[in-house]
Amino acid sequence: MHGTANLRIALAALLLYTLAGVSAASSSPKTQLSRRRCGGKSGSPIKNCARKSQRKAWDDLTPDQRKDYISSTLCLTTTPAKHGVPGAKTLWDELHYVHIVQSAYIHFVGAFLPFHRYFLLAHETLLRRECNYRGHIPYWNEVNDVFTFRNSSVFDPMTGFGGDGAPLAGHPGGGCITDGPFADLRLQLTANLTVAPDGGYCISRNMSDCLFSGALQENLDACLSAPTFEAHRNCLEAKPHIAGHWGVGGTMSDTLLSPGDPLFFLHHTWLDKLWWEWQSRNLSARLTEISGPNIVVPPAPPPGNGTGGPPPGKTTFTFRNETCSPSGGGPGQGHGIGEPLDTALTDFFGDGGGNVTTLGHVLFSHGILPNSTIGEVMDLGGGVVCAEYV
């Protein structure tokens, strides 16, 4: 209960800070919201997309490009925080916070795909603005690694992100990662938005070939052939989404805390690519097709096994004579998404106070980026995101 209360307080504060502006006590949040909605500095128009960011698969990057991306990500984990997030020590902590504090509004809802497209942009923007990154954010083409999962180049300890976690009782993994460039990283913020004791906690992994089979081509084909946005979103948020999160396991399988593992961003860039592929099959119609609730109904999915975030329903996998289903997240971080906030707060999202996601729904990142609407990020190659997959 204390975690839910803290989450409510923090999200309410974040909404008021981001949407109303810290110096606008006399103005209504909605007035400030309209001023801060577009790209660029507050009140400026959305930029034109003259040169798109070209997002490539991790396997298609040169060794130097991989090194630059990892070095820039490490830079975020050491650069001091500057956006006023309570308890954050670094920019990585602040990026982590943006996901934690909004989790009740960005999973199992209509904003799932648009929010994460915006969140990826926040990550890319920090890499460029704060760490002088000159490349583009890559994606993990997971479908190519289903049958060779543990040998994927993303797990290489020298040129990738390190491998499985240390063995825990009864499991080959599940503990802290012990190799790779992020083995010493300590995450500071817990699911309750408190500062973790003892200097923070590690990135954990508990790899599962069976759960990673959600990335099989047949599952992707089903999502890409979905007739409506709602059907497509529900499909992507099931097996393909599970693949990267629960296949890697540990921190990645924790609904709130998963962005603490840098693999989160490669996984969600791949999911965004799949969404864009679906959009592109009928682009004129699908640039404006949005639907779904703003808050989880019922209040939260069924809880997990007490060691992490809730599993997405009862999805079951069978792979190489093994049957498996997703459970909770990393050890010691047990929680669920929690009950949603007072529904009156949904008015801040610009959907008219209802529980239906619209193109006017506002996306925010605690000042890392200016606010955008879902409508402004629907076009991957438009002025806000300005990217393409190659």
C-alpha cells in the first residue's frame, strides 16, 4: 500500500510539474500544457524533418559503431542528473524514473506503443545532447536470434551488453550480471520511487530460450496482419513484447524497472519497428488510428510470483519440448503495477477526462523532451521523431 501511495504522490507531482510548469502557479495546467506541447523549446513549432535518424539492427553496426553506442550509454550512467528527479544521481536514473512513475499509464493501454516511441526519442536525445553521440539508436532483431538466443551478439561481454546473471538456487541465472560493460552499474530508484539502500542494486538477468520464442516469425506475422490498431497493440504486447523482457529476465522482466537494463532500448526499438511496419501497410489510415483505455481495466493485471512485475495474462509458450509462461521480475524488487491514480487525473492527458486514448493524449518526460501528443509521434518520419528503419 505504501508503494502505491508513493506512486500516486509522485505521478501527481510529475504531472503538475511537467504540464503546468514550475513557474506558472497562477495558470491552469491545461493552459501550460498547450504551450509546452510541441517539439523544440517551450512554445516553438515542431521542427521539419530534413535528415532522418537511420535506425539499424545491432548486428548491422560496425564494431566502432557498437563501441560508440555502448560508450555513450555508459556516459548516461555517470553524467550527473539535471532534471530535478528526487533521488536521481545520474541521467540514467532520471530516464529510469520517467518509465517507473508512469507505468500504470503506459502498459496494457492505448498509449503503450506511442509512449515507448516517445521514450526511445528521449533516450536518443540524451545520448546526443549530453554524451555527444553521433550515431543512431539500434534495434535488436530478435527474430533472427530465436534459435541461437544465448549466442546473440548482444550478449557478447566485449562488444555487447554482457550475458546471463549469476546462478541462483535452482536456476542457471537470475542474479547480477557478472560480465560486460554494465556489470558494475548500480540502479538507484526502486519501484516505490525511493532510493535503493546500500548504493543501489545491480542489473540481473535470468535468460529463458523458451520465453524468448515469443519472437518467432509466426508470432510477428500474426501481429502484422492484425486488422486494427487495438488488435495489433494487444498482439505486440503479448508474445513479441514478452520475448525480450521475460526471455532476458531479471531486471528486464520487471514491468516498472526494466529500462534499467540497457537492452530495454534495443528491445523496444525493435517493437517500434514492428509497429511502424504495421502502420506502413496502410499508412494514410494508420497514421491516425489510435484506441484503447488510458488506465488498466481492471485496475491491474494478475500479480506475478512475488519477485517482480505482473505477467501479461496467462500467455503460454512451447519451444523445444519445453512449456513456459512469464512470471515476475528480478529478486528483491517485488511489486505490481499497482492501482491506477484517481481517474480525474486523466484529464491532464488531454483526452477529455475519459478512459479512451486519443491523438491528443499528452506524452511527457519530466523535461528531458518537450511534451508531445500521440498524434505528433504517430508518423515515425515526421518532425518530432524524424527517424526511419533501415
